[in-house]
Amino acid sequence: MVATSPASHTTQATGAGDTRRHQALYLTVSATLLALVFVERWVLSVHSFSFDVWSAQVGMSHKVWPIWDITRLYQQVGRPLVAIGEVLVMTAWLWRSTGGGSAGRRAVGGLVVALVASAINKAIKIVWGATPLWRTLPHHVGANFPSGVVTFMVASVGYVALVGWRQGHRTVPRLLVLAIIGAGPARVIGGQHLLSDVVGAYMLGISFLILASRYLTWTPRAGAAVAAQPSG
């Protein structure tokens, strides 16, 4: 039997401890962002911010041709049938790019985690409805907080960009990140959302993007493997 030195045990234990601390940090950040989404929604039910009034004015203003087309393009992302197609394409790409098997199941499972953000987004809208300021606007349609398109872009599209980056791709992930960054401003300029809506959506999306990325790299038996090492 090959003996393992105490120094090796110490190094492995330290590495496992660092991993657990990092996991705890990520989970704390994710939980904090999610909590802030609910806090923001509660605040919006009793108070209207001046920057939301300003963003409403921007949304109702006239748009020149290129900007209007860009905002309409983002509008299509949130269409139910389009979104289903996008999820199917992302699922197929994740499965094939990781070679299927356990790696493919893990990659697709991460996308499922990211999609939970969109489910929570819908639940918030069903439970609380539109914010008071949104209901006073002549162009308001349905519930506004948080932006569903931005939530989907950050959590799900962001997850695909992350997997692609980890695989060594650079051009497409960068383009996807630019699309994610542009989603919030496009929804405000297009008049579909207020500034607070996209801020909440970015927080909600990032919260579940963190969880999805942790799921992708999670190794639950790492600590057990260290504990099972023979002492000599």
C-alpha cells in the first residue's frame, strides 16, 4: 500500500476547505441578489422613483428606425413559441458540445437551473401584478416587474455563453454577452419596461446564473474522497 504523507493530507484538506468556502460565497451572493429582487418589488409597491418616471418618458418617446428595430428584435425573444425554440436549440447545443453522457446531462441540468429564474419571474408577476407607476401609464400592458426578456437573457443565454467560454470559444460568448448587456436598455427604450424592471431582472438572472454555473462545476464527492484517503 502506498502511504500518503501528512503534508499531502493537509494540502488536500485545505483545497477542499477552500472549495467549500468558495461555494458558500457564491451561494450567499446568489441568495442576496434574489432577496434584493423581492425587496425591490416591495419598495416599488409603496414608492415610485424619479428614474422610473424618466425611463417611462424615454419609452414613450419617438424612436428612429435602427433603434426601433433593435427594440422589436428583443421583443421577439420573449415570445412563448420563440422562447421554446431557443431553449430547444440551447439544449441540443449543450448536449452535443459536451459529448453527451454524464457531461451532457450535467450541462443540460445547468440550463434547467438557469430557467428557474424565468419561472420565478413569472410567479412574481402573477402574485404582485403591475407596479403602481406602470398602471398609470397609457401604454402599459400586463405586469412589468421584473423584465422577463432580461431575466431569460442573463440566466439562460448567459449560461450558454459561460459553457462556450469554458470550452475555449471566444467570439460567440462575447457576442452573447453584448446581447445580454443590450437587453436592459432596449427594453426601456422600447417602452416595454421601466428602469427598475430591468435592474430587478439583471439581479434575478445573475442570481440563477451563479447557481447554474455552480451546478455545472459541482463535485459533491470531492470532500468525501479526501476523507477516505488512507493515512498510511
